[in-house]
Amino acid sequence: MTDAIYQRIAREIRDLIESGRLRPGDRVPSTREITVQWDVAMATATKALATLRMEGFVRPVAGVGTVVASEGGEPVRPRGQATDLTGERLVLEAVRLADAEGLDGLSMRRVASQLGVATMSLYRHVENKDELVLRMIDHVLRKEELPDPAPETWRERLEVCARLQWKLFQEHAWLAPAMSMTRPQLLPSAVAYTEWVMRALDGKGLNLEEMMHAAVTMFGFVRGVAVNIAPEDEQRRDTGITGDEWMTQQAPALLDIVSTGKFPMFTRAVASDLDLGLETLFEFGLARMLDGIGEWISGRSTLTEGRTGM
């Protein structure tokens, strides 16, 4: 519990630095100021500042206090040589950092600090953070290859695709929020999933637009469930309370709702102790989506046969 609090405090101060609201040389809150502002113990405040020092964001100055470190200032820990840095190392470290703290905890400066190099050295490999995230997505998607040979039926192929995406989203909670449906990342590793679905549906009486819509809709469903993974992980990390424990705490509010008698179906559902975790929602939704596509294909096949008979 204490660890989650000091990490949250460090993250909030780090955000002030990265946004420019605290500039190099500015004094950051002291341990005593942190205890008052965040209502925490002195030990927690000390750990928060120690975390920022280890990450290279702040440094102590005699007679002043703890200030924001400048890029050219004295490093907190030994730095590696810029020549040791490769694009692969950069991406791997960025993925590791995002897996641990989410995209909110990812910055060029933070990655450089973890690698022990100057921030500017990263720009020899990527133009900006957006390009870094793009390369992170490509790296993660290329980790898992769609099976070759493919399963025999279209339903099996779509299910394999969806489950592989779900697996990646679970392993990398930042991935689903980072990917977009309206402005998709045009990466061969991402297009491979679209191609897989379209090939599975080819020859089933659907035109190209319909097959593309099916592929994007499938992705949208999986991603739509998966975007809830990161917020849940963050809540558990910051509060130390699991989803089941949170629901238990909501029992009085839930009782107030069901006791009105206005929601009989909802009351029956609550009494049956249903499992509405993300895993069960994914399984239910995937099965229904595949059922729907099956009905769609079947109807199209019947229509084609009818026209042939005429």
C-alpha cells in the first residue's frame, strides 16, 4: 500500500517536470511539503523523492533543497556510452517501462534514465515519442505469429486471430489504448491480422468492403474489452484493492438499489452471483460475434443459391 502511494507521488511530480511546469533548477516539494500536500508519512515522502533522484529527474543542491535536474547536470548514476545504444535496446526498454507503469509513465527522458544515457541520444534512433510508441507496437505484434498452416474453417481462423490479439493486450496493458481504429497504425505486423481475417472470409459471398468491416469490427471488439485492463491494473496498483474487493465494498449501495424493487431482473442477476470479469466478457462477446458472422454468411449463401435457382 505504501509503495503504491510513494510511486503515485513520484509520478505526479514527474508529470510536472515533463510538462514544463517545473523547469530545470526549480525546487520540487520537500519531504515536509509532500507530507502535508499528499497527507502521507515522512518515510513515504522520502521514498518518493529518492525514486525521482534514482530516475535522474531531480538532484539535491546544498542550501536550496531538491531541484529539477538539467539535461547537462551531474548525473545521479553512471551513464552508458551513447554508442552502446541501439534501436532494439531502446524499444525493449520502452516496452518494459510501459508494461510496468503504462504509457503515462513513458517519456523519452525516463527511458534514457533507465538506459543510463543522455536523453538526446535517443533521437538518433527515433524522431519523437510517437515514433517510439509506433515501434513498440510493431515489436509486440511481431512477437506472436499467426499459425501456418491456418485452421481449416473461417470460424476457427477468426477465433485464433481474436485470441492472439487478446493475449497480447493482456500481456501489454498499454497496447490496446495505444492502437487506434479511426487512425490505424499502418504497420505490416498490424495489417497481417486484417489480411488473416479477410482471407478467412474470402469466398463466403462477401464483398471486399464487407470483409474489411468484419476485420475492423473484430479488432474493435477485442480492443474494446482490453482497454479496461490498464485502468484496472492502475487502480489495483494505486489502492491495493482488487476488483472483487471493490465490489464487496459497494454492497451497501447495491442493496439500496435492489431494495427499491424497481429492477427485478437486475436483482435476480445480482442474487445469482454472476461473474462479469473481463475474461468472461471477452469469451461471451467473442462467441456471439462469431455466431453473428456465421448467420450473416449463411444468409448470404442462401440468397446466392436462391438467385442461382432462378
